Amino acid sequence: MDKKNKSFSPYFTESDAEQVRAAFLAAGHLEGYASITELIEAATMREVRRLRRRHNAGRKWPGVPAGALRPGRRTREELRQHYEKSA
């Protein structure tokens, strides 16, 4: 079992954050989630597994250390340029 040693925080719009909290309060206990963090981690890892199946033959990617990513969001144009360079 991997230990949790490096973390990051997802950012949500106010409206999305309200929906996350509402979903947790309404159904989190029914689905077995002990915290909002647990709900967000489970949802994120489901998406990561989907992306691995679709884009990496289901295999895990090499890990990326904390601090290696550019802070903030990339624009769609930046993403397009990034993927064109790496193709």
C-alpha cells in the first residue's frame, strides 16, 4: 500500500464545490465515503484508470514528482502545442 506523502489540492468553482459538498452530505455515507477527500480521491482515480485504459493500454504511467508540473492551468492552445511537440 502506498503511503501518502506528497499531495496537491484540486480547485473547483464555487458552484462545483457546492455540488461536491451537497453530494457528500446527501449520499456520501450511503456510498461508504468517510470524507469529501475520500470521495474526490475515488472519483479522480476512476478517471485516471479510464485514461490509462484509453491512452496507455491500461498500464500505469511513470510517476511525476511533486513540483514537476507547471503551476496553474494550461490553455487549450498550450495543450495543443504541448501534444504536437511530444507526438
